[in-house]
Amino acid sequence: MGALRPWARYGLLAVAHLLALGLGATVLQALEGPPALRLQANLRAELATFQAEFGACLPAGALEELLGTALVAQAHGVSSLGNGSEARNWDLPSALLFTASLLTTTGYGHMAPLSAGGKAFCVAYAALGLPASLALVAALRHCLVPLLSRPGAWVATRWKLTPPRAALLQAVALGLLVVGVFVLLPALVLWGVQGNCSLLEAIYFCFSSLSTIGLGDLLPGHGSGLHPVLYHLCQFALLGYLLLGLLAMLLTVETFSELPQVRAMVKFFGSSGPVNAEDEGAILGQDELALSNMPPSAAAPAQAPAC
């Protein structure tokens, strides 16, 4: 495999990605196709029963027109169902949650702009806000990575671990901590508060939020008939969860990406030419995690800049 040219390696990577896409589509088609057909059959049966019972009282096509209007409104997050707190989509808590989902690229899809001015503002707001969000995340990462590396450095010094092994141990520990604090614990809370979802659905929501997939088929407090105050508190809680959870997820991904094993895998698909002194210095300069985990006897300690 090491003798392959770079273009051949990229070709293998692209083919593997396409095969993974095909496998995922096939599995989802097998799992989700039959339930979707059953739901469609049940819906048609319900419509037929309703038309048979009340069809004489309705003009021809009136029910289809009403359902079409309701579905179009629902696609933009507007619904007349539920209590009054959920009917007002563009109050301050809802607007804050929408802007957070926009700037974090989560995009739950539970609400969308209706006016042309709102759509134009979203384009300009995201075009300016996304780079600013990335800059903020980069600044926070610069401050937090040295702090997060201190426990790993202490363990490496006490147990006399090599830098690669210490970096792997720290990455695994950080990953387990993030999964426990930002996936399992919020899922248990959501499972207990939201009565109409299972534990698996709660974990599914937490993962889709932190991975910025944001399918939007489940939202805390949505459709549960909560008091308006509790409903808005759920929105503020979700806003804070998004901001903190995404930061923790990005720090975890950054920690894993700096592992020597991951760097070796990425280097396999890179240039096969020799690494010069300048490139080697750049790589060592970026490997903050491994350097911070080196025992004092192996390298001189460097004082991390205070944030």
C-alpha cells in the first residue's frame, strides 16, 4: 500500500466513501421503507374513514386544500396545534434558538423565515456570523487546549508514559467525559422530562445536535403542552446546551486529530515525498497535545500563555 501513488490513494478513499454511502442508503432503505409504507397506508385509511363519515358535509377538495395549507405552514414551523407558547414561533427565545442553530450549522428545521427580507437577512447574517463563530472557537481552543492537557501531562509524568500513549489516554478520557456529560446525562434528563420520547430517541437527539446534523424531528418541550414559562426555559436550556456541547465536541475532535495514529493515517493519503526540516518543524509546532504530555525528563517544560 505504501508504494501506491497519491492519486491512487485518493481514488481508493473516494471509492470507499461511495461504498459507505451506498451501504448506509441500503440499510436505511431496508429499515425505514416498511414503516413509512405502513404509516402512509394508515394515513390513507384515516382519510378514507373521515371522508366516508363527513364527506357529505364538506365541499369536494376542501379537506385536501386544508391539509395542504397546514402542511405548507408546518414546513415553516407555523402550526395552530398545541398551546399558545408554541404557536408564537418568533418570540425572543425562539429567535435566539434559531440564530444559534444557524451559526452552529445545526439547523433543526423546526422553523424557517417566511418573508423575503428574513431570508436575505439570514444569508447576510450567516455569511458574517459563521466566520466570526469559527474565530471565536479558534480563540477558545487556544486557551482551553493547554488547560485540558495538564491532567494528561500529570498522568504521563507519574506513570512515565510515552508521549503517544499519554496523548491516546487523554483523548479517550476526554471523549468518554464528553459522551457522559453532553450525551448520556442530557439524554436521561430529556427522557425524564419529555414524556413522548424513549431513551434511544433522547440519545439520538443529543448526538444529532452535537454532530450538527440537526434533523429537527425531536425538540425538547415541543408538542408536549408545557406551560409557556417552562417552554421558554426549555428553549434557553437547549441554547446553552448547543453552545457548550458543540465547543466540547470540537475540542474532542481536535484532540483526536492530533494523535500520532491519526496523523499517520492522514499522512498515508498525503504526498509520498520526503519531509523536509521546515515541514517537520511545522508538524511539531502544531502537536501541542503530545508536547504538553511529555515528561519533564524528556523535554524542557514550556510555560503556557495565560488567557
